[in-house]
Amino acid sequence: MATFQDQMDELRTHETPWLRDERTRVVTERRRLEVRELAITRVLDERATREREAEDDLIGASRDSARTARHKVEVARALESLPAIAAKAQAGELSWDQLEPLTRFATATIDTEWAERAPRYAPTDLARLARVARPVTAEEAATRREARELRW
């Protein structure tokens, strides 16, 4: 296997347009592999006998945090009911930073519409839409209020 320095030396022999094209190809392939990982994650999630078991499988294999593992399971579950968005993600047209918030607010009824729109949105805009679309429960509001309190 070539070292990082060997790769850098080889890449320096190429013209800038080629490097840009190669980067686009690699990013698209990485995104496709991420969607494959999500599909595998979902099947493991289905097969897990306990919630903790599924999380342990994910953390052990990828060295992700428990929070990241939970997010991957949630996104994988959501993609099952969002075929158009899943197809765009599979094609490499959505980054994880776009896909994660998108799956928090997209529903089956708006799947096709958002599959077309989402690739043009910045991840921060999709995150904002996800926050607005999901109402805060009374329990969450109380927890947030309590966290803001200063007690002596």
C-alpha cells in the first residue's frame, strides 16, 4: 500500500482539471459507500435483539461515538420510507451533512419533492428546516429551561 506521501507525489504529476475531476469521483464514490454502510446498518439493526447490541456492533466496527451510531441507525431507518431521497443519496448527490437533517423532516408525501430540492440546499439550511419542522415537546422545553437556569 502506498504511503500518503507516495500518493501526494503521484498526484502532483496531474493537471489541476484532472485533480478536480478525480476528487469529484472519489467524493461521489465515498457517498455511495456511506449509503451502503447505512443499508448494512439497517439490516443489523433489524437483526439486533437489543438496542444496545445494534449500537455495540456499529461502534465496534467503525469506531464511531454512540451518538454517531444512533444517528446512522435513525437515518437508515428513515431512508426505508424515503425511496427517492435514498436514490439521490445512493447516486452520491447528497452528503451526510445534507442527508442527516433531511431525514429528520422529510416524509413519504414530500419524498420526491425533497429528493430534487435537497442537493441544491446547504447543509446548514437543511438543519434549520429540520429544527423548525420538528416541534419541541413540553418535556424537551422543560429540560432546556432547566439547563438555562442558574442556581445558587
